Amino acid sequence: MANYVPNIAEQLLLDVLIAEELDSAELRLFVANHTPVAGDVAATYLAIEAAFGGYAPQTLNSWTPAAINAGGAAETEETVRTFLATGAGLPETVFGVFVLDLAGDLVYADKFATGGITLAAAGQTVSYLPKFTLSTT
């Protein structure tokens, strides 16, 4: 017989994950057309991290409390984060984001569904809403 994890337990587990891993994690951008896979590690993305002028990782510290979404999974989200290009190192095409915890371990990566976003001039931006879903089903 398989274990059954109720929604409330998923929510409690995600609250622990927020406190222990997601709070103070860093949001970063990657610039290769790479599709995230289960075997990826931090080095996978650090090798393809953005380097345009004005780019810097952003600390994630505004996660919402875990809640059960319409699909029955525990979910949290952050505030929209925006990266601003200042001109140096352009053009550069951003294909997605990755999140590293304080220990430098990969927490998750997300490739943009719309394809790459090319930054060609100073003042252009890339925005992303960090979201994390935990489901045991």
C-alpha cells in the first residue's frame, strides 16, 4: 500500500521548505537554450549564467505562506523580480531562471515557455514571478 499525503501535510512541508531553503535563495538567469532535467546540478547553470551589464542575482525573501491551489497542491510565490540591462555585454538572450539555496545547491530551474528573451539595448528588462509547487501525487 502506498503512503497517502494529505493536502495539509503538503502545505506544512512547503512551509518548512520556504523557511529552510527558499527564503534567502538567489534567483539567477541562464542564457543557453537548455531544457532542465532531473540530473541537473548548480554547475549546469552556473556555466551558462547571464553576464550582461547590470545583471546580478536577486535574493528571494518575500515568499507567500504555503497554500493549497486549485489543483490540490501546495504552492507559494514570490514577488515579480526584474533584471535590468545597462548596455555592456549585449545582446544576450535569456532562456530561463534558476534558483540556488544559501549552500549553492540547485533548488529549481525554469525555462521560459515563450522561448528566449533577447536583451539588445540598455534599459531592456527580463521579469519573472518565482513560484514553487509541492505535490506528492
